[in-house]
Amino acid sequence: MRFTKQAFAVAATALLASTALSISSFAAPAAPAAAPAPAAAPEKPVDPNTVVATVNGEKITVADAQDALANLPPQMRQLPPNMIFPMLINQLADQKAIQIVARKEGLDKTADVKKMMEAASVNALQNAWLSKQVTPQLTDAAIQQYYQENYAGKPPEQEVHARHILVKTEAEANDVIKKLKAGADFAKLAAEVSTDTGSAKQNGGDLGWFKKDDMIPAFSTAAFGMKKGEVSSAPVKSQYGFHVIQVLDTRTDPIPSLDSVKDKIRQALIQKYVREAVGKATSTVKIVRFDPTTGKQLPDAPAAGAPTAPAKK
């Protein structure tokens, strides 16, 4: 069985998902027995401090492996521990060997490496503090509340499936409308004259399904005011030129289930809580900024998200 480096690292998480793995889990698979063996007493859980290898006397423990791989995705945790464990130990031993040799060669004393190591240390500290602030708030109740406020509590949105032909002048747009009324094929005409080559060349001007806020106001207002099969009777002007729109279909976008948007909600909440945590941190310190060209102190900038005073008339 061939593993990529990434798959190899991810696979190792199956061993590390819990400390309650028996020692027998790590043994090589036994040959088929002639008769079933009697049931054995359950093994004790593996101690996280158990030494699984040494490199020049430096220990590698189950806890080391857990710390190193705790944040990896669990896609390959289904693999048997007796397959994963030897690969995991080899990887950790290889890493330890590289670290030992690098220190012997004095790489940890070079300016570039010291700078990278300091940056890694700072990032670890930042991430640890942010995790401490954010993780307790990422509860099922918070996810449910966000879902109720932003999905279940909102009316279903209308969607339109449309295509368009975009030209530079109103006269060109009127000529397109005239040709369509005379029976011209919309997709072929789009490929011939539309300046929106992204939609015209491959899709005959087809823009797919979209919600009202997905498009610029002038376009959305026109498209959402039309019926299925209708072609705009007059050119629709926008900052890009003049559009001739055909609505292919309309529908009501159903409210998604909680399970289908749970990951999206988690990401939205993480971003929200991180912004709040950053604001909390910056509110407790004094930040002074300087002009890089003159070295002079700059006026205090408003806090992120803080309202600015309206301009005087």
C-alpha cells in the first residue's frame, strides 16, 4: 500500500485519537488461528508517557505524537492502528534525526533560522490565546442560534436562472433585441457579439442561478422583474455597458438544513469570535503608528469596526 507524505501523517491520527488504545493494538496482525482463542482480559490503556522510540537517546512518546498530530484532519483514522503505528514512529524518528543533525551543524544559531523559529514561537502563542478565547464559545447552542437567526428565521430567497448579451452601446443592444424578436438564436448571438466573453464563448451568455444580491443592482432589478422565458424589451444599462437579458427559469431557494450549513456556520462564528478577541486584546494596549517615510507619529486610527464621525457639511 503506497502512502503520500500527507496521507501518511493523516493516517497516524488514528493511533492518536485516544490514549485508550491497548498495547495489543500495536502488535503485528497474528496468523489465522486454527481455533478461536478464549477471550482475554482487557488491556490497560496506553500511558501517554510511554516511550515508543529513542533517537540518540532522545525519547519519542505517545504524548509527543499526540501533540504533533492533534490538529490534523481525521480522514484516514479508519485505518488499523497496527498499520499506522510503525509508519508514525518512522516519521517521528526521521524528524528527530533531522533536528539532531541540524543542531549539530549549528543551523539553529543562524540568523535566518532563528528568525523563523521566533516567528513560529510567536504564532504558537497567538494561536493558543485565540483558541482559548474562541473555542469555549463554539458551542452547539451558538451554532443553533446562528442558524435560527440567519437561515431558519429568514424567508426563502428567490433565485433566477438567466443569460445575457452585453454590448457597449444602447444602439447595439436595441439591434440585439430586434434580432432576437426576429428569431435569432440567443446563445449564438451571445457568442458573436457579447463583450462578456467569459459567459458568452462557452455558455451562450448563461449566468446560471443567482440571488438578487449576487448581481449589480441594475441587472438584478431587471432580471427579478421578468418572467420565465421573457427577454428584456429594452436595454438594461450598467457600469459595464448595455445588457439584453433572458430569464430561463425562477425558483425559491429552500431553507438549508442545519447539517448542510453547520461547517459554514462554524467558520462564520470563528471569524466573528476572532475579531472580537483581537478587539479585546488591542483595547488593553497602547498602539502607536509612525509614518515610514518621515518617522513622525500618525494620528490614532479608529478601532476596527468603530463608527466614524460623519463629515461636516
